[in-house]
Amino acid sequence: MSPYARPSVADRVFRDAHGSIIDYGNRWPDSPPEETYSVDTHPERFAPLHTVADALIAHLRDAYDVEILEKLSLTEDLLRPAYFEVMKAVRIQPNDPACAALTFVFTAYPGLYVHAGLLHDFHYPVCGCDACDTTWVAEVEGLEQLVFAVVGGHYRELVGHEPWVGFALTFPDGAASGSSRAEDVPVERVEAAMPTLRALDDGWASWPRAASAART
């Protein structure tokens, strides 16, 4: 089984209202201008997220012991409805219940929501406004980090006593974590998740390889 390789994506040039090329990711050496907040000039620059997500799904299908489901009703995995029209939803469910599932929700923005495990949604991009100035490459890198942290068993979900809901991810070159008030998550989802999360002392397990991949 070949390792995952990010698909090739052709570079695109985007221009501002004056015809100048926009150097996304390097526009604001200091603070962005006030008028760039809540303005999203070229959301189409994030289209490669869909290309990469499709490649990730294909790789996970071939490399791991999983079940793949694709239907729009899987958007119900998200904690909150997608803000944009949903084009496609795909859940990758490992056949080992100790492993966290991933649900990819493709939106017309174009962007991506990923529901990981039981209590967390991750958005790519979180915000595509001109002030944030993020690039598709940065968003894709974040997506790939998330996916392979989950697949590798480096993902924990936590529920605290205050109460709060949190996550922790570790990567080969770093880590990420976050938390929110438990009341911001549907209470029935938290209650349903608690028995599973309590049983996962070391967090979610790494995904088992597919039999065909394990032989290569």
C-alpha cells in the first residue's frame, strides 16, 4: 500500500478590485484594515480542500479496516448544522469501536467540516475573510494533521466537571488542544458520549490497517 500523497493542485492567481495579484497569507504585516473584516473576496480559493479531502478518504478506505458511508443525512453527525449548502457527506467508521470515526462534510462555500469522534467539529477554513488572510495550503495542512492524528490514535476528547468539553491532538511536530463550555454542545450528545469516553483511558485508539494493506 502506497503512503498518502497530497494530490497535485494547480496554482491559481486571484486579483483585487484594482487588478493586482493578491498574495494570500502575506497581506498584512501588521493589523489588517478594519474594512477587511467580514469581507470574503475569493472564497473559491479554498476549492482544493475538496480535492484533498477526496484523496484522504480514498487513502483511508484502502489503507484501514473501515466502513465508508456516503449520504447527505450524515450531516447530522455535526454538532450544529453547516452554515453553507452541503454538497456531500462521508463518514469513515473504523471497525474497531475504540477508534474515533471521521465525518467529512463538503460545503458549497467551498469548505469542509470534519466531525471527529463524538463531540468535536473542525472547520476548514474557520474563517475565510480577507482580514484572516488564510491560504488553502494552510487549511489543507491543518486538515491532514487532524486526520492523521485521529488515525494514529493521537486524539483525546474530554469532559470536565465545570462542565466543559475539550480535545487534545498530538502531531509529529507539535500539538493542539481546545475547550468550550459543555452547554455549547447539545446535552444529549454529551450524555451519550460519556460512557464511551470514560472507557478510553488513553484516548481514542489508532485505526487498524486493512488486511490487504497489512500484508504489503
